[in-house]
Amino acid sequence: MKKNNSNQILMTILKGRTFIVLILLVIFFSVVKDNFLSAATLTMIAKHVALYGILALGMTFVIITGGIDLSVGSVVGLIGMLAGGLIQEGFTVSFAGVTLYFSVPMIVVLMLLAGCIIGAVNGLIVTKLGVAPFIATLGTMYIGRGLANLRSGGATFAQISGYEGLGNTGFKVLGSNIAGIPAGVYIFAALAVISYILLKKMSFGWHVLAVGGNEKSARLSGIKTDRIKILVYMISGFCAAWVGMINTAQLSSAHPKSGDGWEMNAIAATVLGGTSMAGGSGTILGTVVGAFVIGVINDGMTMCGVSEFWQSVIRGIVIILAVVIDQTQRNLQAKMALQARNENK
């Protein structure tokens, strides 16, 4: 009996591990750095958390199905370059000899559509060509980064503001503060709510969990598994497109290397939040908390003067530990379930 109680306590701690870690990190950095809890620092952290968090929301759906999306970082850079190019240079129709300039709302729609198309390509490669998700998205990661560089020959689109006479100003709103809170945080919150509804309140979410839990059984039960996989990669591309635009608006410039390595932050936030790399389980709330953990770790280490090299090492360790703890939790759950069955016999 005592053993069962100790297992239950351990399970409770494991399930709440991300929130516990977040509290400990905030306490640690607030003690080490006096200005860590200042309004300016919290605003900076919120900006970064929103970017990592939006990417992680899309990554959550993909990983739950047992996949992975390594292309999201390059999509951030590519979307930023495409949006910056449309604002600064417009779209030239060569055969007609005219250049079209789109309004900011239209550019946002076009970029989100582009993100969905990239995601669909990833999904089709995985489902129709049978390429492993890691290899498929690794390939599109390089393609996306190459296209971002080709868009401007490796140059940066600087001072993206648009032209009043052309009616394409207002893009900077995506990177501004509204009532003292970064616009990206509002978008993150809205997407998190939508993602929660999709995953927990709609049949689509149950299908996503079923595909990740046992794809063969899901297919036999009538779920169109290929369609679900394509849709989750489209969601990931959609989220990456938002991040590309928000990041570009915050910097008022677009660079081909924007988002480089951000796929690791997204994966780390997702796994830290309790989404299993084996697929079949995960929560949006966990991912949101995981994004806060990654944001606090990254900005906290930067404020403490930790070199970028050591930051990479620490992020790698965090990912490994998160996977190990997830496996420990799964083993403990299986053990407790077995004990419960034996006691009921």
C-alpha cells in the first residue's frame, strides 16, 4: 500500500514537472539577477516565449502523431523574406511589365497560405512517398533556407515599413506592443486556445492522438491517417508562418538566416511540456508551460553572461533529460497499471 502511495506521489510530481521547473527557474534567475523580474525583462521574455510557443504548438500536433518537423526554423526565415520582399519590392509580373503591391492583411493571408503549402508538401512526402519524417523535413529545411537566400541573394530586407502611397504600411503592428504586451503574445494566446479546442474538444484531436497511439488500429477504425498527418504538418507550417511574420515585424527587417535553430527550441518546449516523442500523448497546456521554460532558460542564461556555446550544450541536455523523464513516466504508468490489474484479480 505504501509503495502504491509513493508511486502515485512520484507520478504527480512527474506530471507537474514542467511547472515545477518553471517556478524554480524564475526563483533562481530572480535571485541571481536583480532586474530579472523588471517590466522590461518580462516583456523581452514574453516576446521570445511567444515565438517559441507558436512554433511549439504546431510541433505538438506533429509529434503526437509520431512525426517531427525540422523545417520550421527555415520556414520562419523564408516567410520573413517573402513578406519583406512583398512590402519592399512588391511582386513583379514580368510578361506584363507591372509590379503589384499588396496590402498588409493580404500579405498576412498569403504568407499563412504559403506556410500551409510548405506543411502540405512535408505531409505528402511523409505519407505518399513513405519518407521518414526526420529525413523529409530535414530536406525541406535545407530547401527552405536555400530559397530564403535566393530571394535576395543572401541580402537583408532592412527597414521594412511599406509606403503610404502604395497602401502597404502597418506590418510593424505585428511586432509592436499593445497595452504594454507584445502583439505576438496575443497571437500566441489565441492560437493556444484554438489548438486546445482542436486537440481536446473536436474529433480531429482524437484522431491525431489515435494515429500517434497506434496508426494501424486508427486506420482499421476508419480514420484517414494520411489526411491527419498532412493536416498536422500544415498546422506546423501555419504556425511557423506566423512566427516568421512576427519576428520580421519585431526586427523591422528580414534576414535569410532568421529562425536558424529555432526548431530545437520548439521541440524542446514540446517535449518539456509532456508530449511523448513516441507519439500518442501530449497537451497544449503542457506545451505552453514548456515554451515559458525555454524562454526563461534562454533569456536567463543570456542575462547571466553564459556563452552561446554553453547555451547550446545546456539546451541539448534539457532535451535529453526531458525525453528520459518522459520515458520514466511511461514506465511508471505501465507498472502502476499492471499492479492495479494484479490487485483486482
